[in-house]
Amino acid sequence: MPTLRALWQTWDKNSASVESRRVIYWFFAPYGTLGLIVMLVIGQWVAAGFMAFFLAIALVSGARTPETHAQRVVSRLRRDTDA
């Protein structure tokens, strides 16, 4: 029986999973950033919290997806801290 880690790695490398994360990153990161700024400017703190949550999910999706700006930033930071 496969371990939970093996199942996770299989799902994580699945092309459909990678494409789903790429879509989440490309569509939700700009709107999440814009929404967060707008909600902070107009003083809607609860809505700003939700927008920050959605933005965090989008950025994590981008950081785990190859060929995205977020992934390049994360790999650069890892290289800098390892050296």
C-alpha cells in the first residue's frame, strides 16, 4: 500500500494538478492584490482579510508551480540562503 507521502507526490506531479495551480496563480494573484488594496483603502477590514487569504493561496499555488514568477522568486531565495 502506498504511503501518504507517495500519494501526495504523485498528485503533486500530475499535469492536471500543475495546470490547476497555474490557473489559480495567474487569475487570482492579480485580482487578490487589487482587491486587498481596494479593501484596505476603503476600510473594509474583514473583506481585506478574505482578500489576503485568497492572495496567500494564489501565491502558494504559484510558488509550487514550475515556470511562474513566484516559483522563480522562491528558488532564488532558497539559493541565496543556502550559499
